[in-house]
Amino acid sequence: MNFLRYCFSPTGFGKTSWPQAIIIHAFGGLGIYYTYESYWALLGLMPVAVLWYGTWKNYTGRWV
């Protein structure tokens, strides 16, 4: 539960500001929605996955 609190803090998505996080999620979602081939949809999902992975790494303190 603490990780979700860290992700959805009032100051931003982890250490990422809210406008940047919203843009990354929106473009990732649009990339998946408007793509019909599965390999291109994975490319649309990649920025979102990297954002979540980086947020997890920041939360655990493995990099700063």
C-alpha cells in the first residue's frame, strides 16, 4: 500500500510531475488503442512500463 501512496502523491507520480506522468500514460494508451499489430502495441506500452519501473526503483531506493 505504501508504494501506491508513493505513486499517487499530491506532488506527482513518484518523482515525476503529474503533467509528465499524464502525458506518458496518455500517449502509451493511445499507442495501444490505435495500433492493431501486437508488436507495435508493445512499443506503445513501453514508456508506461519504464515509468512504473523507474518509480519502483526510486521507491525502493536502488537508484536516486
